[in-house]
Amino acid sequence: LSISEKYIEAFNEQFKGDLYKDFSHSFVGYYNSYNVSGMWSMLKKWIVSGQKESPDELAKIYEQILTDNPHQRMH
């Protein structure tokens, strides 16, 4: 998890840096940790359920979660 947190931090800074400018450093750190835990939980579920989706399909699901999740539609 700690290695993944390093990578997600660098990834998010590169691709979402402008979105983070309005949030505190503390918030961004917890946000990254939260996302990493979610990725690992998805990976565990995928393995336990027999890897029915391809890795590409799983990546697309994760991308959709990040960009078009039901919580965002509530606003």
C-alpha cells in the first residue's frame, strides 16, 4: 500500500494537479490513501471472484469510479 501511495501521489500531481490547488496538503494526502485502499479492495474482489473481467475492463471500471461515480450525481 505504501508503494502504491507514492505512485498515486505522483500520478495525481501530474494529471490532477490543478484540481488539488483548492485543497490542503493534509486533505490530498488522505484522499490519495483513500483511493489506494479502494484500488486494493477492488483488486482483492476481482481475484476472489475469479477474475471474470479482463485487466483492461477492471481499469475502465476504476476510471469510471473516479470520474463518474454516483456520489457526484447527488449534487
